[in-house]
Amino acid sequence: MSTSSPNDQLTSAEAVELVALAGGLAHEIRNPLSTISMNIQLLVEELEPSATPRDQRMLARLLTVQKECLTLEETLSEFTQFVRLGHLEQEPRDLSELVRRFLNFIGPEAKAKNIEIASYLSSDLPSVLIDERLFRQALLNLARNAFQAMERGGRLEFQTYQKDGAVVLTVMDTGPGVSDKLLPRLFEPFFTTKVSGSGLGLPTVKRIIEAHNGVIHCESTPGKGTRFVITLPSSH
Ligand SMILES: Nc1ncnc2c1ncn2[C@@H]1O[C@H](COP(=O)(O)OP(=O)(O)O)[C@@H](O)[C@H]1O
Ligand SMILES: [Mg+2]
């Protein structure tokens, strides 16, 4: 990214307009893209039974296009999520309880990926005002990244505790970690080190946490693992 001069700073009204525009664009792309995907699928089904070399070559090309369409569809849906948090529906919640239910949900996937889940959840947390749907999305983005980082298995640990009247959640993995050079870029929109990554997972997490008046930061030791620390205000 180029360095910004005062001239390229957006006013907040312009920013809001741009966000709406970007969201609208994503929406406009989605429909034709799904028509393209559907037709590719039909062509794939037509070619699949045939074994002529020409058909097989066409099939291979179509599968490549199909994969790219899927990546685009995922990027669009992550992008829409990122730009449109929408109105928060917050209710007082026990964060430990919410995390526990989330862990039940990701348990089977973790097991299949040879990842051990550990949790140290405080049983007497003050409640936090949480939009449960959005918060689960944030947890899911963090867990997905951890799963992807620990390709050959590992350990993912969730911890909740109180600190100075706030509620803290840490999510720690035993993956390869992030170098000091890349660490400051992790929450930048579109920053990714993955071949078909969107680079929108962590920016979305950050937006969700900040919409809850919380903060998130990341600590990492290359070769050891990565820890995300989320601090949220308690609701009383
Ligand atoms: N748990 C993690 N361990 C190591 N690197 C991570 C972890 N989570 C995120 N990253 C790094 O941060 C980048 C941005 O993550 P994210 O915004 O979710 O986008 P994406 O997953 O699409 O790449 C990833 O590409 C990866 O390099
Ligand atoms: Mg991600």
C-alpha cells in the first residue's frame, strides 16, 4: 500500500458511501457468478462419463474454472460479511458458556484434523453484551485459521478469565506461528499468505470485536504457535 497524504484521507461520509458501494458490487457479482458455476457444473456432468482425451482435457480445464469460481464465491461472502456487520443484537451473555457451545460445534472437525481442543473457562465471569451470531463468526474465523495453520495436527486452547473488570478470551494454537515482520499486517484487509486465501478473516474478526467495544491483538512465537487475545468490557 502507498503511504497516504492528507489528500487521500476519506471523510467518514465518503467511507460509508464506499462501503455501501463495495457491498453493492459484491452483490451484483454474486448472481452472475452463481449462473456461471451452475453451468460449469452441468458441463462437468456432461463430460464426466466420456473418456476421449479431448473431453478429458476439457474436463480438467473446467474443473480448474470451477475451483476458481468457488474461491471467488467464498471471497465474496467473506467480503460481504466484512463490509456489512449490520446492526448488532447484543444481549448479556456468559462468554464461557458461549465458547463451550462453540467448542462442541467444532469438536468433530478438530478431531478429524487431529487437533486436540483444550479449554480453561472461568465459571464466574461477569456477563458481556454479545451479538451471538457475529461472535460465533469471529470464533469460527479464528478456529479456521488455526486449523489451517496446524495442517498436521496440534493443540488449540481456549481460555477465559477476568482482568481489571474486563473479560478476556485467549485462543492459542501450536501452529508454525507468524514472523515479527508479518505480525503487524495480520489484520490488514486482503493480507494473506495462503494460495486461495481472502485475507478477510482476521479483519472481520477485528471489526466484530471492535463493534463489541472490545480489542483484539495477536502474539506469536515462530515455531511455537500463535495466541489471539480478545478483551471485552463486562456489561456491569
Ligand atoms: N493461527 C494462525 N497461525 C499462523 N498464521 C495465521 C494464523 N491466523 C492467521 N494467520 C496469518 O494471517 C493471514 C490472514 O488471515 P485471514 O485474515 O484469516 O485471511 P486468510 O485466512 O484468508 O489468509 C493468514 O494468511 C496467515 O498468514
Ligand atoms: Mg482466515
